[in-house]
Amino acid sequence: MGFLHYEFELSPDDVVEVTLDKQANVRLMSDGNYAMYRKGKNYRYTGGLAKTSRVHLSAPHAGHWHVVIDLGGCRGTVGASACVLSGA
């Protein structure tokens, strides 16, 4: 399973901005859910299929968060970047 992974410490006012070069799945998840994602088990997340670039995701609460970008099993690669817009 190929994917891009970013980690952030987020406060309730932070927004993660993800820029993509093509359509991809963009998911924001907690540590526990990221572990389940890696194991191929059921997990919960915020986000989903992004058809356009500049995706904005907000964490439901402060803490350590993971952004995962993948093509949902499709072949190919995706280019992406992610940053935190503090207090957005």
C-alpha cells in the first residue's frame, strides 16, 4: 500500500491545507486510527476523495494528527504537500 504521510500537532483553531497534483484520497486521522489504517483494518477519519487541490481539514480536537494521501488502490503516484494554517 503506497501513500504519503504527514504528522502535525494541531490545536482546535488550526487547519491543515493539502495541495495535490491530481485527484486523491486525503484523510486526517488520530494515532490509533492511523495504526488501524496501516494494518488494513477499519478506521475513522476526516476527509475523503479530493477532486480538486487545496483541501482544508480541521481536527475535531487538539492533539497529534496524521494526514494520509493515497490513490485508493489505483496505480500511479500523487504529488502533494501539507502545511498548517495556524488559527485559520
